Amino acid sequence: MTPRGEASRSEGSQFFVRGSLAPSKQKRSITMTVLILLGYQGIMTFSKEPMTPSPLPRPGWPDWPSRYRRDPTLPATIESLTRVCQNNPRAIGYMKFHGLLLVELFLGRDLHDALENAMVRVGPLAPDLSAELRQQTQKVLAETGKEVTEATLEFGQACPLPQSFPCALHAFLKQSNDFETAIPATLRAGGDNAGRGAILGSWLGAYLGVDAIPREWRARLTAAPRIFAALDKILLDEAR
């Protein structure tokens, strides 16, 4: 495992794309990559609510974690991306917290500092949900002594965010330094383990970097060459 430097985080974020991106769909590829980097896929899986399309922004890539940390438009970007498939207040509020947490993790914050920073920043951005998010986080922190399956059964195995989010966060806090242990533990807990695994993978990728993922797992990713080639091209094009 390499040190959790900026380069390893950037590489780690590239891994969490499910499926290949056609070179001819450059604009859609960039959008999808942004969604994955913000962990959007996990939130989209969690929240099974009405879907209403909305216009997509096209943020640039260079030095994106530190740039987004200072960018006042980040919450609006996250909201616009979330509304593509989840046009409801709860998904938007949780997504803003999730996006802010990912940025903190990419910047190398201590795990608990990252959580608190994201919680403080999301308060004015999702005032109707900030108390719920803090309560969920505190509930998880109080149960880190439990194993992942036990905590998942307590919080709930179902898809909705009030169940899935604390389950994923507990797994992250419980196994934050071990990708190889965290993902199987989440899968064994049952229920919406695919959705929880998606968001957990994005957090672990941001926090640990790509080398934390077992090499044999990466080797078995069906479309790995196409995924990495497409993302490398996008990153290079955006850096110019």
C-alpha cells in the first residue's frame, strides 16, 4: 500500500467505475467520471425515489480536490448531478454531505476530522437534513465496537438512505484501513449490499488509494483496460 498521497487518491478514484465508457461519448464520459468521483453511484443506488432529469455541469479536473474545497459552486454542482436520477430533498442533502466528505478524504484529512468538517459545512447547505445527518453519524460512532453484520442488522438492511447510509458509514469506520476486509464484510451483511458497497468503495478509494485494492481483484475487473484508458484520456484532455 502506498502512502495516502494526492496521486494515489486520484488513481483510487478512477477504479470505482462500473462498466466501460465509449470513446465516442466524450461528454457523457466526463460527466459519468465526475459522478463516480463524487460517489454518486452509491447514493443513486441507495435512494429509490422518483427520478427527474436535469442539466449536467462539466467541471474541470486539474487539482480538483483542493479546488473544489474552495469552490462556492460545489454544492450546486452536487445538487445538479444528484437531480439527474434522484430529484428529492433527502437524496440531495445526503449527497452534499457525501461529496464534501469525499473532498475532505481526498485532501488527506484525518478520518474523524473529515467527518466533522463535512458535517459543519453541510449544515447551511441542507438545513432540513443537517440534524438527521449528525444524528446518523453519532449513532454510527457509538456502535463502532460492533461487527459490520451486527450493526447492519441494527440500522437496517434496506435501500433507503436512513438505513443504507449509517450501515455504509459504520463499515467505513470499522474497516477504514483495510479495503480487502471492508468490502466482503459489507457483502456478507446482506440486504442492499451492492449500494452500500458502492459508496463504501468510494470512501475507501479516496482514503487509501488504488494500491489498497488487492491486485487480483483489479485484474479480474472485466473492462479494466477500457475503463483506465478512457479515464486517462479524459484526465489528460481536461488538464490541457
